[in-house]
Amino acid sequence: MTKQELEFAIFCIENTAIHLNTGAEDVYDALTKQSDILNSYIIPCYEALHTQDKEYIVNDILGVMQDRGVIC
């Protein structure tokens, strides 16, 4: 993982947590322990996702979480 991908992952986790009104640790656990969304979706799609705005990114992550049955 590059520095830019790591920073993007943190951005995704923090902003998803804010949207869900929960802690970043809970979102991190949902994206890593409950699923592999961080490593199988967010990081591989970094090039496309990081060009989008915050609302789009958060909604996209929430959609993937819903599709995979991940609850936070």
C-alpha cells in the first residue's frame, strides 16, 4: 500500500464513520474483520475512487457494505 492509498483509506474510514455517526474503529473493523472491503475494493479501486467527491465515495462504500451484508 502506498502512502497515498493509506491516506485515502483513512479518509474513507473517517468519513464513513462520520456519516454513520459511529467510531472510526467500528468502521475499520467492518471493512477489515467483518469483510475484506478495504483490501478487496477500496485499495484496488483507489485510482478511480480518489477522483470522486466525498459524498460519492462514502455512498459507494456504504453500497458495497450493504451488498456484502456488512453492518456497522
